[in-house]
Amino acid sequence: MRRVVFVKTVRLRTTAQVMELTEAEGRFLWHLPFASEQAASVAEVCRRAKIENPIHVSKLLDFVKEMESRGVVEVVR
């Protein structure tokens, strides 16, 4: 996955925003569990996606916060 498109419709007007992804972000999103599956920690998703670099993991935590603010992912605490 290399980009995400957010489409929003408000009062008959549709807007789209494109977000370019890094390789690590794309692999992370690809390995996220479906809503019907049990929640997984960021660390577990990183292990599944074979993301081990601490710098990438740190950036992914910021990425998850941004995706949560956009309503794309649900964070279970």
C-alpha cells in the first residue's frame, strides 16, 4: 500500500485528500487486524509486518495517532 485516499461528502460536495505512505506505514496498515478480529498492539503488528527499526516504530506511533484522529483506526487502550 503506497497511498490512502480520504473521501468526504458534506452537503452534496465531495472532497478527497491523498496521503502518501512510507513503506513501513503501508506494511503496518496491511497487517492491521480486521474489525472482526481481536485487537493487536502496535508492537505485535510491527512484528507481523517485520518492522524492527526503532525509528520506524517511533514514527508509526505518530502515524497511528494521526489515523485515529481521522477516524481510520480505533485505538483500544
